[in-house]
Amino acid sequence: MAGTNPSTSSTDRIEEAEPAPVDGPAAGSVEVLTFGCRLNAYESEVMRQHALAAGLSNLVIVNSCAVTAEAERQVRQTIRRAHRENPGASIVVTGCAAQLASEKFAAMPEVTRVLGNAEKMAAESWLPDPERPRVVVADIQQVRETAGHLLPGFESRTRAFLQVQNGCDHRCTFCIIPFARGPARSVPVAEVAAQVRELVRSGVGEVVFSGVDLTSYGQDLNAEVTLGGLVRRVLREVPELRRLRISSIDPCEIDEDLWLAVAEEDRLMPHFHLSLQSGDDMILKRMKRRHTRAESVAVASRLRDLRPGAALGADLIAGFPTETDQMFQNSLALVEDCGLVHLHVFPYSERPGTPAARMPSLPKALRKQRAAALREAGEIALVEHLASRIGSIEEVHIESDGRGLAPDFSRITFDPAADRPAAGSFAPARFLAVEGSSIRAELV
């Protein structure tokens, strides 16, 4: 999940850098306050649609994150503020924090209902029913299926995030999320393909496959299918899909079909985010990760060889318990050794209930200092990458704010006075200059 501690293998857990609420756009009289990861943001949209379809009004949904104790504190703070600002609204709390500590949220007088992670996705949970229990949180470890939830129009019809996997079977020592999300489970391939097809019909030009442990996709299905197999089948069966992205890959779980897709599928975008967490073998072992530093470098090298010009990103934790100066330097050097240009960096933060919280910790000031150094290295690498693109012409996906997104995930800006294509369209653009963390371009 997103937040101060990234989780085992999916960028979806940490793609939003801080566990702070993001106000969803008002739709009718249902407001959703989302904490944490990209997957939570996707699920918030599902809940919003369920609530509106049920005719609910004057409702605030708080979709919580549990990645750190601080994340839970901010959720409680937001609930109290939402009640002060709209004392007549019903407040439903759900998400990972609600799954793990339902009794704490049920004890808050501001809270109307508490829903677990499985229950929040069911349309019937949102139907008006005065007899329904105030707290509905089942044992998430008993959940064995994940249904797809179609969201046409998500992100203003330009991009759509499609949940194809949920849950995690790994037990990284810093992560509580497997206990909040349950076991790894996948949406069947045929259902994913059908939903992508429907999204394209609704005008979506780019789809992003999302999950908690995305590269474990298919391991729970009876059919022999992998994430790479899913990617290749969807691209084959939905030829009208312009772009497909995958949100994150665990370096130890990349299947051969995915390597083939990287090499052969031009519509699979050349932006790959790796769940690395550290560049030191001892820290990786203490995190209970399943890859080594050498394997991280080898995977990054192979990705660049198969897709020249690809942009690589990574999750990195700074200041993990017992991390020495040399161990940190090994992580810092990973930026150059792997050719990383998009970093998600987090100072380690204890999560009660995890093994890492019992390990000898570093001073918080040192954790923040190391995180700042990693971010600085990432910013320098990103600028160098963007500068290497100047003068080239590429197809840009125009977003709702008039900005654009290049295939390698470079952010593109245009002259505000210039005419721009409609949101969701694709247009060739010449890259002119680096401006901050984006490229200024002109249409050609």
C-alpha cells in the first residue's frame, strides 16, 4: 500500500507517496476521502458508483490505509474533521485500517458504519437497510475470489486503472498489508479482457493493470496463466487498445511471457516500476525480500536491453532497522547501477504488529536524511533522462488538464496559449526543453 512503508511487490501499494487523504471529486452528494495507494483510489471509485446507484445521499466514505500507525492516526483525524464540517452526514469507514481495527473505528461517535475490504466492493453493502449491522467486517483471510469492477470514465476517460489482482501471500517484515488484503487472488483472464474491451469502447485510450502483488497474477487460478500471459492475451484480443501499462513488477516473479511482452509488444508501454526496497543484501534479507542486489541490477539491465530507452522506476525504503552507512550507500548506488529515473522513496516508519517494528531502529532524523539523499539522486537521474529525450518526436496521450503523457511516463506540458487536442486523444509532439520534472513540447 502507499504510504511511508512500501509493501512487498506492488507499486500500487506505494504509488501515492504519503498516506494523506485525497479528496475525491464530488459526485452528487457522495464524497470519498481516499488514503494510500492507487488500488485504494480505484476502489473508492467503485464504492462511489455503488453508493450513487443505491440512491444514498449526504454520505462521506473514508477509505483508509493501514501501512503505518501514522496513517491510522490521520484517518481518525480526517473522520473527526469530516464530522465537524458536515455534522449531518453519514460517515462510512472502510479500507485496510478498518479491516484491521474495526472496533477502534466503531467506537468513534462520528462513525455511522464500518465495512471491511471485501464488503466495501459489494454493491449490496451500499443498499439502504436500517436493519443492517453497524460493523460488517469478515475474515479477509477466507476470501478466495476477486471480482473485476468496471469503471468507465475513471480519470476523466483518458486512463483507466483496472484491478486484476488483490491480496498477497508474502510476509515482508515491514508490511501489515497481507493481513488487511487477504490471500493473493486474481480476476479471470476472460473477465479482464472483456472489461478492457468495454473501457476502450467508452473512450479510454490507456489501461493500467493494478494489484496488490501484481506479478503473482494467476497463481490461484486453475488455468496455467501468468501476468505476462494476461498482458499478451489482452493485447491480442483487444487490438483497438492503444496503450497498456503494468503498475509494478517484483524482480523475482517476472515470467517468461512477460519478458516476451516487454520485447515484442509495442503497446505495452516502456515504463517499468520495480519493487526493490533496498540495494543491500543484508537489509533485503532482514526485510524478507526474495531477491538480491545482483538480481535487481540484472533485471534492470535486461529490461533496458529489451526495450532501449525504457524508463525504470523503483520503490526504496531509507533507514530500515540496522541499516548502516555502507548499507545505505549500496541503496544509493542502486539508482545509477539500475538506471532508475522514477523513484518512490520512503523513510522507514514502524508499523505495530510487524517483525521489523521489533528490530533495532534508527533515529528518525537519520531516516529522513537518507530519504532526502535518495530523492535528490532520483531527481538528478530524472532530469538527465528527460534531457536525453529533447529533440525527439513521440506520440503523447493528452490528459484532461491539457498536459500529456509520453510512452515512458514522461510528463509533457504545452504552451497554454497553443491549441491542444481533446483530452484522451493521441498526438505527435516534439520535445523542446526540460522544465522541472517534465518536458515542454509542441505539437507537430
